Amino acid sequence: MYGLDLLSDTYFINMNLKRKNVLGIDIGISSCGWGILDVNTGEIISAGVRLFGEGTSELNEKRRGYRGGRRLLRRRKHRLERLERFLVNEDIISELNV
């Protein structure tokens, strides 16, 4: 098993099998925290947090609109697929595969 090393914010695989590191992740509602510890020494190699901005009702409406549009397109495509399958099964048309 390989460990992780942090060198100037760039991760690379540490081929030294004697050194063991642990990655800890704390996922919250509006943040994600992480830390890398050296198991042998207990030293904190690196740690950080990523904060996410709060959502607003305006952004929620916009996201809901996009989701509704995707659903409409998916339903329309599925209806056309079902219609084609029905027409092929009834020998009204040959397979289209468009």
C-alpha cells in the first residue's frame, strides 16, 4: 500500500512503505474539511477546508427550472422510443434506430 505525500500542494505517491499516512475527510452541509496525518509521528502533514456559499431562493428557482427542462426532454425522448417500439411490434414500420 502506498502513502500520500504533500509537496508544494502537489500530491504524489510515496513508495516508502514504512511511512503510513491517513486522509481524513469531514463533509458538512456548507463545507468540506480534510487533513493528512503521519500515523507514525502523529504529525499533521496538511489540512484544509472548502467552504460553499449559501443557496438563495433565486438560485433554487433557477436550478428547479433547469431540472424541469431536463425532465421534459427525457420524457419526450422516452415517449418517442415507446411509440417507435409499439409501431415496430405491430409491424406498422420497420425499425428506425435513429
